[in-house]
Amino acid sequence: MLHIWAALLPTILAFASAQNNGKGGATYSQVTTVSVAGLGPTPTIEDSPVPTQTTVAVAPNARSYQLNSSFEIADKPAARTFDWTISAQYGAPDGYNRSHTTINGQMPGPLVEANEGDTLAFNLLNALPNDTVSIHWHGMFQNGTAFMDSVPGVTQCPIQGGKSFTYQFKVTQYGTYWYHSHSGAQYTDGLFGPLIIHSGDDPLVRGTDFDSEQVILLNDWYHDESSTIVEGLLSVDGYKGTTAAPSPQSGLMRTRTTSAIE
Ligand SMILES: *[C@@H]1O[C@H](CO)[C@@H](O)[C@H](O)[C@H]1NC(C)=O
Ligand SMILES: *[C@@H]1O[C@H](CO)[C@@H](O)[C@H](O)[C@H]1NC(C)=O
Ligand SMILES: *[C@@H]1O[C@H](CO)[C@@H](O)[C@H](O)[C@H]1NC(C)=O
Ligand SMILES: *[C@@H]1O[C@H](CO)[C@@H](O)[C@H](O)[C@H]1NC(C)=O
């Protein structure tokens, strides 16, 4: 099944968006959602019988994927703790209303910034009514902490509804990474986000080589929830008559998180 879904991997790009040494007065357009035309029928708003909605308020600046210009890039290891509640929320990023799997009400999840050498702790609460959760920190070496790698049934038990689990590990590398659910194909419901690890060894220096950095997150977007798609793909008849990987209805491109409450 993982092979089928490999075709659906969202892609994260982070880049230094201006390289003008502060002289040029660059502007940054804030694209929130972009749906790609010509990929199937016009989306319609539909009701779907999914989870109880708990609306979560999030400060607007916590939604940005622009790297924090005040973030101190240092060789001094720090402990960083994040409290994340995983819940189901409705939203219509391409005009089609469907349930998303969110982190603190955000879809995709919040930008995480850390320094090489930091120890990260994520206190997860699974507030999904009917689904288990796990989060994989894609590309992290997890040297000595394999049980934080998040493969349900292999390195950990799935986190059940109403239960908590703390992922804690040391980062010993730097660069542009992402995290995502490792439960079924749940990441296609929105449970993924950017993970940026800074280092004093980074050859490009903020304020010298560039002014600011912006994550742009691209992902395939399906109107059906992953549970429906996977159930179909694993059945004799397939999903919509085929066991081939389905084409998405939209492509989303974002510089910040979105949610139903905006
Ligand atoms: C999306 O669907 C849910 C569930 O039916 C509903 O509660 C919500 O109001 C809908 N949102 C919009 C914007 O239509
Ligand atoms: C959760 O699963 C139960 C049992 O299958 C079902 O009756 C219920 O409707 C589901 N709840 C939601 C919110 O999907
Ligand atoms: C940006 O970094 C500063 C310094 O660490 C911190 O105080 C502030 O809360 C951060 N802002 C956001 C939006 O995370
Ligand atoms: C993993 O950690 C051990 C113990 O600290 C160390 O000896 C080893 O070199 C590390 N391996 C890698 C690939 O970093």
C-alpha cells in the first residue's frame, strides 16, 4: 500500500526568496490556496457525515510558512516543546467542503523550526473520533530513538482516539524536511507539514546572503477522504473501478496553513 501512495507524496520546497543583501525591497506575495483548473469536474459543496467539529483558534502569525526572522540560529542546543492536538475540521481549500485531519486546527500543519542539536518534544493528543494517529519525522536519523520513527505496528503502537503520546528526539542534521502521518494514507487528509532545521554551518547566512526564507508547500488534494480511497483500492473492484493510484482533484500550493475557521 505504501508503494501505491508514494505517488501522492506532497512536496515541500523552501528557498531563500530574496538574495539582494537587503537592498532591493523585495515583496512576497502571500498565496493561500491555488486550485488547478482542468482536473476534473467543478467542485461542489457537499455535506459529509464525518466527525464532531471542535473549532480551534490559532494566532494568525502561527499560520505563516515564512521562516521566523527572529529565530535565533545558534550552536547552543535547546529543548523545544510543541503541544499538538490532532482533530477533524471541515475546510474547502479548493472550494470543495470536506473533513481534514488537522494539527491544532491547521491544515497542513504548523511550520516547525529548530537548530541542529536541539531536542524536540511533541506532545500529541489524538482528538479524532474514529481514527488512530502517528507522525513520522521524515528524514530524521533517529539514531538511538528508533521508537520515535512512527511506523504503527513496527516501531510503535498506533495512538488511539482520546490518547496522548510524546515524540521526543534529538536532531543531528540540518536542512529542509517534512513530517507526516504514518497511519494508512492519512497524510493525504492534511496531516503533514514543514520541518526546518537550521545550523550555524549553513553556507547561506540570513542578513548576508538573503533577507528572508519562505516555505512553499505543494500537495495533491483529493475530494474523498483517504479511508474511502484506501478501502476502495484494497477491494476487488478497486476505487472508482480501478486499483491504479487515483488522480487528485486539485493541487494545492501554500505559503501558510489554512482552516475552516478563516
Ligand atoms: C462543511 O460541511 C460540514 C458538515 O456537513 C458543515 O457543518 C459545514 O457547515 C460545511 N461548511 C461549509 C462552509 O459549507
Ligand atoms: C465512528 O465509528 C462508529 C462505529 O463505526 C460510527 O457509528 C460513528 O458514526 C463514527 N463517528 C464518526 C463521527 O464518524
Ligand atoms: C519567532 O522567534 C522568536 C524568538 O525565538 C519568538 O519569540 C517568537 O515567538 C517567534 N514567532 C513565532 C510566530 O513563532
Ligand atoms: C549513532 O550514535 C552512536 C552513539 O552515540 C554513535 O557512535 C554513532 O556514530 C551514531 N551513528 C550515526 C550514523 O550517526
